[in-house]
Amino acid sequence: MCHQLPERSFYYKGSQFPICARCTGVIIGQLLAIISIVSLPIRFGLITYISFMLPASVDWLFQEFIKIKSNNLRRIVTGSLLGFGYVVSCFHLISFVLNYLK
């Protein structure tokens, strides 16, 4: 699903990553979310985690409609927040449903 555009991707030793900077960030955020769910007892509300997904949406909207160019640092940061927020939100929703069904 990644567009793999060269100008939006990272390079290592002259080779382009197989996914763009934002998708790289999403994967990093997802991994961090899984680690935090397993190891950290701290939990915030669902709205907090949903708000983690907003910066990526705003960055994409600015790029798409206002034509404000983003950079790879912004893409990886917003992608990480998006991935983290998505996984933890899904975890919260699944936990809620399972507790409701009990």
C-alpha cells in the first residue's frame, strides 16, 4: 500500500528503503505500542490515543490540498504517532468489547 516515492523514502548505503518515511514511522509506532501495552502499566484515555493520529492526517491534508511540502523527519514523526495511536486505540476498543461481553 506504500507509494515508495524515492523523494519520500530513506536511504541506507545508497539503497532506498522498501517503504516511505511515513510508513517506516507507522511500523516504528506500532512496535512501540505493542511494547508499551505489554510492559507499561500506564494507560491514558481512548481520546488521547486517537489524538495521536491527528498530526499525520493534518500533515497529509496540508500536503494534498494546501500544497505545503512535508519532509521525511515530519513524516516519520507523524507516522510513528499514527502507528502508536492506532494500535493502542484498537487494543482499547478490543478490551472494551471483551469486557462488555463478559
